[in-house]
Amino acid sequence: FIQDVMGGYVDQLAECLADLRSAVAEHDLEKVQSLAHSMKGASKQIGATQAGNLLGAIEAQRDLRDSTRLLDELAEEIPRVQSAIDALLRRSARAS
């Protein structure tokens, strides 16, 4: 169950990033804020604090000037989150 949830989170985060990039390209600030808000809570709940912080910064934007930089930082964070989840799941499997 945990493996499915954690793996599903990374997939959702990657999908959210793609949707955020599209919303930025469309200059749709409301959609950007909504997408970032919806993923921010899930990120913080599973311990992906940096991803949650970046999503919070994206959500807080009042214009889209910094979006590319923030989205690039989020893209760089996804493999780190995946590695941390993989390590957690390996430790969990050994402990079982």
C-alpha cells in the first residue's frame, strides 16, 4: 500500500509539473495557483518538504515572472524525491 501511495505521489507530482508548465504558457495564474495548492498539501504530508515549499512559492505568485525558475527547481526536486522514496521503501522491505 505504501509503495503504491508513494510511487503514485511521484507520478502525480510529475503530472502536476507538466500541467503547471502548460498553465504558465497559457498565462493562467488562477490555474497555476490551484494546481500548486492541490499538490502542496500532499507533498508536505508525505515529507517531500522542499517540493511542498516550491509549490507554496508557486501558489503565492501574483504574476508569473518567476514561474520558469520555480518550475525548473521543482523539476530538479522530483528525482530527489523519487530517490528518497526508493531508499525508504528499501529500508522498509529489509525491516519486514
